[in-house]
Amino acid sequence: MTMFRNFAALLLLVASTAHAQQTPPEAVVTPLMTKALADYPGKEALVLTVVYPPGAADPVHRHDAHAFVYVLEGSIVMGVRGGKTVTLTPGQTFYEGPNDVHTIGHNASQTKPAKFLVVLLKNSDAPVAIPAH
């Protein structure tokens, strides 16, 4: 009976480890600045950094905003519905419009983090990201 319990415990450990490996790590988002845009009433600029740990990926989403991305470190893969998927390295940029659905966003590396700067021009009361399908 002890052998059966040990085997069952091992199966549970393998199953939980496999499940943990299937769930990619989450991106770490750090807001740096928010600034109301006096020339554009009701609009604001939001500046933030995003760090993708190794293997991190974003869920499908959209921004009700103009989003400008600038890669600082590592390599990221980005794509919007109907557009080309691109792999970006430090110094490269990416743009998402207010109606774009961000279908692909992940770290290109399974071993090194990636970091990028994002500037969002958005309505002051709009959320940063909206889940999409």
C-alpha cells in the first residue's frame, strides 16, 4: 500500500508540475507616468514598462488607445489581428491602434527576460487593456 501511495504522490507531483509549465509566467507592468493632455481634453498619456520573464506571454487583448512600444532589452514577438507577426530587439518599435486586437505578445526567449517601454495615448477614464477574443 505504501508503494501505491508513493506512486500516487509522484503522479500528482508530475501532473502539477506539467500544469505549472503550461501556464506561462505573467508580464510585470510598472506605470512610470500619467499626464493629462491639456490640448486634448479627456485624453492622457500613460508611460509604463513591461518586463516579460522568460517564456512570458500576454492574453489576447486590445487597448482603446494608440500604443507605442520601444524594446529596451531582450527580444519580443508582437502581432495584431490581420497584421504581420514581428520579432523585435532593442531599439525597435511597434504600434497598436485603438481598434487593433493584440493577438500575439510574448518573450521570444525561454531563458532571458525582455523589457520594453510603452506609451499609451488614451481616454482618461479608459482601462489600460481590455480582454478580447
